[in-house]
Amino acid sequence: MKPIDTRSQFYDIWNVYWPIALAVFLIILGAIVFFGLRYRARSHSPEIPRGRDENEVLEAAYAIGLACVAAFLVFLTFSHMPGSTDAEATGKPLEVKVTGARWNWRFEYPEYGVVEQGSQDHVPVLRVPVDTQVDFEGRSIDVIHSFWIPHQRFKRDVFPSFPNRWEMVFSKVETEPGGGACAEFCGLEHWDMIFNVLVMRQAAFERWAEGASAGAQGAGGTAA
Amino acid sequence: MSTTSPRPAAVPLRPPIGSRRRATLLEVLSSTDHKRIGLLTMVTAFCWFLVGGAMAMTMRAELAKPGLQFLSDHTYNELFTMHGSTMFYLFAVPVVLGVGLYFVPLQLGAARLLWPRLALGGYWLTLAGGLVMYAGFLTKNGAPEFGWTAFFPLSDAGTSPGIGPDFWVLGVILATLGSTLQAVSLLGTLVRLRAPGMTMLRMPLFAWSELVTVFMVITGFPVLLVGMTLLYLERQGVAIYSSAPHGSITYQHLFWFYGHPVVYIVFFPLVGVVGETIATLSRRRFFGFKVTVISLLLFSAISMSVWGHHMFTTNQVSNKYFSLTSTILLVPAGIEYFGFLATMAGGRIRFASPMLFAIGFVLLFLIGGLTGIMVASPPLDYHVHDSYFVVAHFHYTLFGGTVFGLLTAIHYWFPKVTGRLLDEPLAKTYFVLIFTGALLTFLPMFFLGSEGMPRRVADYLPLHHWTLLNTLSTIGAFTIFAGFLTFLVNVMRSLRLGVPAGPDPWEGQTLDWATPSPPPRHNFAALPPVRSHTPLFDLREEGRDPLRELGLEPEPREVPA
């Protein structure tokens, strides 16, 4: 069973929500324009129009209708929110430890002993294999940051004093590094706290990870 | 029967009644007259709005193009922090309470506020809070740079050092305490000082909307006072939030338990104003009054259980619970909208300036409301949270709701407060400017946010077509700015040269129109019988002239066609 990636989860809901929102907006706009033209005062007569100002049956029916809309939206949302980790994903999930720090990111692959760290003049790259569940464990070393990958339509806050865990699946190979950013305001260079995302074929990812791992060990880096 | 015009320009009227002697500043600042306290609160809040607006203009100018042109990131961060803080703590909350302090006693047929000194003291505290908060700019490290939310640990003494942030915390405490006291005075007035015959369900819509607002203030504000006091202690070295791993989450709970109700607090009273404006200018009673009152109560009750939707991306709250409570709000909100539209249907609508701003409110707030239902769905919020999408969303609720609601209130009640009418052609001009400006400024932000631009950024990469969207947004902001300049011209001009309004220029339905404009010190010489929430309208419906019966208009009205 393939886990659902956050991007398609987003669009499954979004594609229902936005047409409803647009329709409601247009209906209300249309009603205002129509009533405005139809019931515009054409003379200065102080005559008071006759008409009901209460219709409890209509209002109750309308309220029930609204409640049904709310129930539908809540049902749609809940049906796209898995209750717990989807353990049946393809293969073994990849573990990545994310650390946010003012104002950079570090990605750690404990299985390979590889660390990718950003610096003043290096935008860090998050490399992940396609169609594989990635289990993230996020932390911060100072204030709250938020790990956001707009293309995946997902973000998660990371905190200094406890770890946050989440899963993602990247379902499209990206050859050009695309953007990730910090979404939670964290101080002076918050706007520049970005990272790149590279979604690789599984074999290419393995090659990169093995190579980086060997390089790290050869250079006397931390072993896995 | 005489005829009337929506703009009774040529009606011979007495000059506005008021004290012959100009009140001294001390008298203005120490009066226990609810009208002076209310006006003082509103005018002060509006001055803060201009300050906060100037900051917004500065930020929009900087963001027009990528790259840092004339602001440093340090200054930018100070500006957005103080923009948000000013707009919430010093403008929006005080102004909706100020409108209540002025007009609730008038709508209730009361001569005064209950506990006016509490309300006056509240004004002083809020003013002091604002001055203390702004004193941060004079300190070495400047004003704080942690947003109006001051999340912990960004706001701790190590990360945000200096006395400026301390001033900010104290300022928030003072301002919020002041607003709470004003709300208590309003609550007492609403419960104790209603005119003979005015049962709870005969209170006008605006009075009801202030009552439910006061409930939310009294429930939510003390929690912020506690949260901020603890933050102050934490900054002085007492381990409070830092004493446990989830202290930063505790701070967010305390903050948003205040912070979500507050966004309803700053627009609820204006729902009442807009409802009454639409009813009055459509010459109808507000449609479904009782159901609307119930929906306001329901809305305020649920609003105390939705704060966690600000914390979906923390993964530390029950996302499904808060998604459910937040989405359910569409039911009472939908009922209120039904009332707006059904009141227009079958009416005789006069498109005077208050009506235009009311329609602006209905349309712009609708954008905020509909996108609000979207962000109540956690999988959608996981993407748009803390992005420019959310900035657009809440500006449609706050600018579309609070500011357009306030402009409705100003155009509806300016004749009551000053005795003079605002100039209508000028009002229509800046209605167009501010309304189109609001669309042009905030609509591009939805796209920027969806494409990945985070909020609270001094700069952005020259990617995609972000530059174009940001430039459009800046042009929109300056359109709004031009609109407000025109508005100020109209207010200044009409204060001196405006056409005398008479007691009731719109043929109002509620008791605030059953007194001269401006109302005398004790408000009413006589009151009509109160048999519903629209006492003046009841008399007109019976073919009687309430003003003549109350001895307010000796001359029969003569009106040009």
C-alpha cells in the first residue's frame, strides 16, 4: 500500500473547497447586485415597504442546510487525515533528522552517517528518494522554526525542547533543486533561511548516499 | 404626509446643539460623559490606526521590489511587529469598545454608562499601554522584533534582549487591562440601564453585538493578561515557560485562547453596525432578528473553542477537534449573511455612503470568511499556514471586516456625533479608492502564499512572478492610502462646513436617533414607547412621526425632489 503524499492530500481537499468558496462568493455578489438594482429606492417617498421580517421555517431549513455543508466539509477533511503512521508503505522508510537553527538547516541521514549542513554561503540540499516514505524527526537548537516545502504543500514546526515527527512521500523526481523555507518567524535573517529539495530516483539516491557516506568516513567524519 | 430625502440638504434645522463654550482639554480627558469617553477612545484608536497604517505603507514600499532598498531587515522586523501590535492592541480592540461606549447607552435609551469611571480609567490605561509600548523605539535595541504574537522562546530575554521588549510586554498588559475595564462598564450598562420596556430581546442588533463581544472580552482577555505577566516574569529570570519542554506550546495556548476570540471581538460589533445600516437604509427591520441574535451567541460560544487552529502545524493539539469547531462557525456566519441579504430583498434601498461601506464589508469580509473555512482544514493549513495566503485571509477579515465596518459606523453615525453630514460625492470617491485598493492589495497575496512566500519576510527571492504580484499589492496599498487621505479631508471639512444633519438623517429605527445631534449631556428629554428592537420604526409603520412626537422637529420637512 502506497502512502499518500501530502501534495495529493492537499489537492484532494483543495479541489473541492475552492469551487464551493467561489460559487458562494458569486451567489452572494449576484444577490447583492440583483437586490440592489431591483429594490433601489427610486423616489424619496418615506413609504415603508410591506413584507415579513421573520420566517422561522425558512431560517431553520437554511440553518440545517448550512450544517449539512459543514458536515460534508469536515467529513472530507477527516477522511484525508490518517490517524496514525501508515506502516504499510513501500519498502523501508528513510529516516532524516532535520535541525533548524538561526538561520540555517541541517539534514542528517543516520542510516548512512551523512550530514548535510547549510552555512553562510551554502544553501543546504535535502536529498530524498522518490516514492519512498521519509520519516522526519525535527528539532531546533534555538527558537521555533517551521520546515516548509511549498511544492509538497506541507510544513511542520520544529521546537527547541522536544522532537516533532512526521512522514512525507515525494512522488515526482525533481532534477532542479526547488525551494524549501522556514515559515515561522525566527528573527533577523528569517527571510533567508531557505533550503533546496532534490527528489532523486531510488538508485541515484543510494549511489549519492553511499558516496557521501564513504566520503564522510574517509575524511574522518562521524561514522554511522 | 411629508416627504424626505436621503440627503436632506435643504432642510431648515436648528444648528447643532452643544455647549456654547469649548470644553477644555482637561474636561475632555476627565469627563464621565459616556459620549466623551467613547469619542476619546475612538479618536485615539483611529490615530493609532494611522500610525499602524503608515508602517504598513513603509513595508509595502520596501516589498514592491526584491532586494532591501531602504529598510534594514532589523527595521522591517520592528515595523511588522509594531504594525500588528498597534492594529490589535491599540486600534481594533479599543475602537470597537469605543463605538460601544458612545452608542450603547444611546441605543438603550440610557442617560449614562454604568461605572463611567471604570471606562474612563480603562481609556487611560490603554493610552498608557500604547505610549509604553512605543517607548521601545527610544531604547538601545529598539522596539521588539518578535511579531504581535511574541512566541516563546523568540521573546525570551536571551533572544530578544533589551528593555524595548519589556516595554512592549508591559504595554500589552496595560492596554488589554484598559480594554477589559471598558468592556466591564459596557456589560454593566447593557444589563442594568436599558430603558423601561426594553427587554433583552428588544435590544437593537448593535447593542446585542456589543454584548456578545463583551462576553468574549471577559473570557479571553484575562488569559492574555496571565500569559503576558508570565512572559514578563520569564524575561526577568523566573523560569516559567522554560521550566518544561512544552513551555513554548503552553505560551501558544495562552496567547491564542485570547488571540482567536480577539479577531471576532474586533468585528462582531461591526456586524451589528452593518446589520442596522442595511436595515435602516433599506427601510426594513433586520430580517430574522431573533435567529441572528441566537447565531451571535452561538458564534461567540464556539469562538472560545477554536484557538487551536492556529497550532495545526505544531502537531501538539487535537487537529481534528479544532478543525471541527472552526468549520462549524460557518453555520452562525451563514445565518448572519442570510440576514444581510434578506433585509435588502424587498426593501427600498438608499445607496448613501453608509450603505456602500456596509456592502463593502459584506463582500470583503466574505473573502476572509470563505478562505477562513479553507484554513480550518488542517491539510490545507499545513501548506498555507504562516504564508502570505494567511496574510491575505486575515487582512480580508480585519481590513474588510473591522476597517470597512468602522467606516460604515463612521458614515452612519458621523451626523449623530457632530450634527453635520459628511459630503456624499467625496465619500463615494474614497469608497471606490479604498474598496478597489483592498482588492488590489490583498488578492495577490493569496497567490504569493500558495506559491511559497512566507509571511514576515523583509525580502524575497526574485523568483517566478513574485515581483509582479508584490508590485501590484504595493500599488493597491497606496490606493488605500489615497482613499484615507480623502476621507480625512472629508471629515475635517464636514466638521466645519457639513450640512446640518438634524436628529435623524437616515430615518433610523433605534433610540440613538430619538435625540438631537449631537446628543445633549443626558441624552434624552423623552423616550418613545419601546415595544420591539426598532422603536422608531414601529411608530413610522403606524404612520406617526416619532421626531415630532418627541418634540425634536418643530418644522415640517420640506424637501427637494
